[in-house]
Amino acid sequence: MARNPNLIEMAIKLDRPAPTRFWFYQDFGICLHHFGYAAGGLDYLPHTHDEYNVVLCLKGGLDYVIDGARQNLEPGDVLVINPGDVHYGSYGLTAGESVGLSLHLNVRGMQHIVRNMRLPIDMDASSVSFLGRTGGPQFLALGQELLHELDQSLSGYEMLAQALIVELMVHLLRHGIHPTVHTPSQSLTRQLPSWQMVRAVENMNA
């Protein structure tokens, strides 16, 4: 059976129990990153991106500082890092490995989701950002089911994985973090996609 050309998987096998894995959804402009880090395994200096980064904690603890505000994530918690937000993170706040999923969405992909949800936002004249964090058992269940589908890779898993990503984003926008609408600022300078920066830092650490 032919594989879905819209879904591309990349694994980086490093010297730790869970390899870093990336899946790319071409049509949605989404990169899905599954990670597992021990304490001190991947800590960043402050930096920015020109895309949205939706982080879901699945196990352990994650610590982020975004524009000076600290956010601690426990399993089931979700945090959105907006384009242009100065941020850095630490992993492995508890004993053992910290595991999570990160959705990297370009601005076009976020606009597509907002328009399809028919939210009362003029995406041509406005931009949106998300403040704070949210969480709950449904986010955790969606993340675990998504990983299960990708791990099993049974017939039709590509379609189910994409549907679960959309469900996760819809649930986030319906019941989690409501978007803040503002006048678009000056366009951000094109920056290195966050998944490429992750690969570079992980390879250097290895």
C-alpha cells in the first residue's frame, strides 16, 4: 500500500531510551515533534521563532520562560509559544525522563485552522496570540492516542493522526486558551524553523 506523501517521518537516534522523532504534515504546514529528555538533556538560551509552538507535556515536567513569565507544565498541560515570543525551556524537572509533543505551526497553518473553525476573527487584518497555559485529561488522552497511532502505523494511520492533530487544536481553541486578537506588527524576519534548531542542538549534545 502506498504511503501518504503528505506525512514524512524523521527519527534522530541519540544515546537515550526515547529517540526524537519528527513528522511533517505538508498540507497543514505542521511539524510534530515527539521528545523525551532527562534533566539537563536539552536546555536552551533565550530565542524566538516566526511560527507557533504548541507544547503538550505527557510525562515528567517542563519549564518555560516566555517574555519573562515562567510556566511549569505537568502531564496534560498545554502551552502555546507565539511567533516572536522570546523564550527558553528546561526539561526533566522531576526524577526520570520528561516526555512531550510539540506542534510547530507556521502562521499560514494557524490561519487555516482559525478560518475553518469560523472564529469571528479577520485573519487578513489581524493576528492572534495565545497567553498562559491550559490543560486537562482530554489533552493527555489525545496526545497518547496520537502517539499510539504513529507507533502502530496500521492501515490508515496517517488520516487518523491528522484528524487527532486537528481535534487537539480545535479542543485547544474551544475550551483551552482563547486567542488574543491584535493588529499585525511588522513582519518577523524569517528565522530558522524550530524543528531544525532542535535537531542542531540535539546533534551537538550527542
